[in-house]
Amino acid sequence: MTRTVAVIGGGVIGLSVARRAALDGWTVRLHCTTERGASWVAGGMLAPHSEGWPGEEQLLQLGLESLRLWHSGFLDGLPEKVVTARESLVVAVDRADAADLRTVAEWLAAQGHPVEFTTAARDVEPLLAQGIRHGFRATTELAVDNRGVVDALAAHCERLAVRWAGQVDDLADVDADAVVIANGIDAPRLWPDLPVRPVKGEVLRLRWRKGCMPVPQRVIRARVHGRQVYLVPRADGVVVGATQYEHGRDTAPVVSGVRDLLEDACAVMPALGEYELAEIAAGLRPMTPDGLPVVERVDERTVVAVGHGRNGFLLAPWTAERVAAELEVGVGAK
């Protein structure tokens, strides 16, 4: 029998779900808009250790499980070049930041996931500012080119005969055996009970120029006077992010956010001041009240996969596996 599924959402979550369903033998139709959403402006870090914080134990476990899937097969069918870094270095600028860093390191160790703490961070990454000493390494973390992954997943879906369709405004209009809602901040329009809200974040792209110091080989995450900033390598430069605040559905970058990112990035790695400021963008993360994604069946036909917040790329493999299991349960699961 032919089994049909409609996946609503063309970001990394929707594409990952569609690809997995097609690999499982479903006839897949992917509904998406022409607008570029959060996946297009993401940093692409796969970083459960360096993203972690005490109290987020469940999110840490989900992230670690999903990182293992990235390492063990999710990259199959995608070009090798989408991986831009294979380690994270988390550093602190001042004493208070170093105390926060040690809190995270001790918490990770208590969870059974120790990291390599150092007081000589510049020995690991010589481009760091001279005053930076404290840090820890997360050697299994990855970073990917977010846009490269989205394009590669879409190309893989096409090879698997996934069909593309337009936006969905009403689930009653969708003709399929199963439906997966995976369209981020727009999901409550289709299923109003979903506790998903937009959280804005600015991201910068800095392009390497001839004569500049080289692009770092690993992700650099830093605490700068209490603020967090990350520097993610790309083939042509560095992605810098990200602010986080609630401002409805506004995606206009603002001066204060961009200024803070530039100041913090250069405080961590002064050589970035000579790079080209190539792009300023803002995206809307789909957040939930507890920070955990909502991936579950909500009726006999419908599965939701939303609310991934700042971890959409990291959790894409785990989400695809979870949705695949729900689809196999079939109609009548609830």
C-alpha cells in the first residue's frame, strides 16, 4: 500500500522529517513558503555541551542523543563540506565569566559528561585575545554550514522523489494519510494549542579578506561580561551570533544588538576587526516555555515537531527519528 504524508515546513526540521519519511517508503509532499525562516540565519552549531546550563538536564540528554545521530549516519547523502568545525572551545573573558564557565563544566561532569578544562586557552586557539585564559574543550561537537545543510537536504529529498507544494492554511485542506506540522513559529496557526512563540536573534556574517588572520578551525563560544557570543567557522569567514530577546515577529536588526555582537566578537578575537562585515540578519527562534521541543502525536493523523528554539540543527536527527516512529505507529495511535 502507498502511504502518504504531508510535511508542513521547509526548514531543517521539515526537510529532515521529509527525508527520513521518504527513506522509510512514504510518499512525501513537502509544503513550504518561499520565505527564508530561522534555518537560513542559524549558526549551525551542534553543541549540547557548550549550550548546556544547570537545570537543562533533559535538553542536554536530547542534544547528546541527537549529536550521536549526526556522527552515526545523519550526514549520509550530504556533502562533506557542510561540516565546518569538529570541536568547540568555550572561553571566559573576566573572572565572573570564568566562574560561570566552571559552573557549566562541573555540572557537565556531574551529568557524566566531563569536558577538558584549561587555563591556557590561547595554547588551543592562538587568535584569542591575550587576557583570555580559562576555557574548556568539547571535542565531539560539530558545526555545520546551515545554508549548505538546508540546500543539501532539499537536494536529497528531490532525489528521493519528495514533491514540493505551497503553504497550508487549514489542515482540512491537506489530502494525506498523515500530516507533520514542522513550520516553526507559524505552527500555532494550524494547531492553536501549541505553546510556541517567536524569540528574535541577530546574526552577523564576517568575510575573510586577503591579509587578515585566518578563520578559526573550531567553534569559539565565549562569555563576555555575562553575555554570550559564538564564532562559527565558514569556508569564507565566520558567523557571529546571537542576541536573544522577545519582540514579536519583528526581524529587523537593531543597532544595539549588532553593536554588542561586534564588540563581544572582537573582545574575544581581535583579528576579526579586519574582516568584512558581509551580512546582518535576524531570525525568529520557535521557543517553548520550558525550552524543550514538542515532538508528539496530537491526533490520529497529525504529528507535531516544533519548538526547537536555538537547537533546531542539533535536534534535527533526533526529531526525524522520533517522528518516524510516530508515523509507523499509524492511524489510531491516540
